Amino acid sequence: MTETKIEAMDQAQLWNGPAGDAWTALQPQLDELYAPFEALLVSAVRWHQPARVLDIGCGTGATTLAIARELAGRGSCTGADLSQIMIDRARERAAAEPAGVEARFVRGDASRIDAATPFDMAVSRFGVMFFDDPAAAFARLHGAMSPGAPLAAIAWRAPAENAFMTAAERAAAPLLPPLPPMAPGAPGQFAFADADHVRAILGDSDWQGIELNPVDVECTMPESDLLPYLSHLGRIGIFLRQFDADTRNRVLATVRAAFEPFVDGNTVRFTAACWMIEAKA
């Protein structure tokens, strides 16, 4: 076991492989878990009243569709994501929406989207942290926006502030080879944890009025969803696919025990410590 090396994956491999598969498989549960963040972005859209919105890293489409519903009859929302499997699910969901809900989905890097007409708002729920070159990406996004178009993006704060999101790696560490190291600012869940780093990225790409405000959101899921969540998501869930069934079961038993402090009867509760990132093109 100690001689096994856990292989890293680039973002395209990850989101068109195990991460994309996991998010698609657990789409209903994740939509419910992260609904409070969707509500925050819909509220921002309601405040700004845009006509054309870009959803960066839209995943399986929950936020894109919620915004399209908010804008029904007077605007549209385009979601972009690297993951083909998640875009396929998003398109299936959009096809079931009533007339007037205009949601479009594009597979690829959101910063490289071919837009004949500029967008007048950009949003993201946990999508902006995965650009390989975020400064270049936000410069391209700036060029796709109309003058003064607002940005509203939600990203995770520091790992130390997000015990629920880091408990699995801490619990599994004694049982697994070292995970591939995560350099500060490298693409990943906590790439935007450092507020000064985010301000520099946006400032260098010509965004103005940059604000990062902390938001602490109470999240819940049924206790019955916890083990599927742990076995599919996060770096532990993804990298466990590289091991045999006995190893996976042993690690998951240890990891599940570590989450007992978050279990309240039939409900799992945790606080998500995030940034609401706002700026204008």
C-alpha cells in the first residue's frame, strides 16, 4: 500500500472523468445541498436586472436554470462548463423547462465562449476557482462583458474555516499514500481562499469596484446522503477509485466516523465559509 502512488489529473481529465461523473450522479442531492448559494446568485440577478447572464462553471445547470426562470420573458442565461457529462445533464434539464425560460449550455472554458453579443452580468457558484490561468481567464471574460457589467461569484474561503470540506482528507491521511500536493492558488476548491490573491487577479484583468465579502452559509443534507457524498466527492472520493474495494471500504469507514460531529439525528449540518466576490467590467 505504501508503494502505491496516487496519480493527479488535470482539470479536463477531472471534470470529464471522475468529478464530472460524481457531480452528475449526485445532481439532485447537490442541488439541494447548495440551494442557499443558488438563492444568493438569483438575488444578485434580481437586483441588477440584466438581460444576458453568463454562468461560469455551471455544472449540471441548477444555477443557470434558476436564473433563467428569474429572467423568463425578459432575459436569458448561458451556462458554460468543461464537463461534457454535466453539460449533457444540464441540457436535459433545460428541455423540461416551460416556454419563456431561456437557458443555453456550452461545453468548454467559460472565458473562451464565443458571444456575438456581450453579456451584461457574469455569475458563478464554485466555478471560478478552476481556471488554469485565472488572470488570463478573467481578462477574456472582461472582454465578453458589456461596459459596467457586474460579476457575482461565490468561492470557498480558507480550508481552516471549512472543517466539513477538509475532514475527509485528514481522516484518510494515515490510510493512504500522500495525495498530490496542492500549491497555493493552484486550480481547485480553495484556489480563491486568499482575498488579496483574488483582488490581484481581478485588478490585473481590468475589473473595477472589486469587493470580497465573507458569507457563512448553513448547509444541510439527509444523513442517508452522507456516505454517497463521501464516496464520490472531494479528493478522497475521487482518488479512492484508484484502489481496490477492501481499501475503499476501510477508508470510507474511517472517514464516515470522522463526520459524526456534523450529524444531528437524521440531518447533516455544516457551515460553508465562502466569499461573495463582486466587481464590474
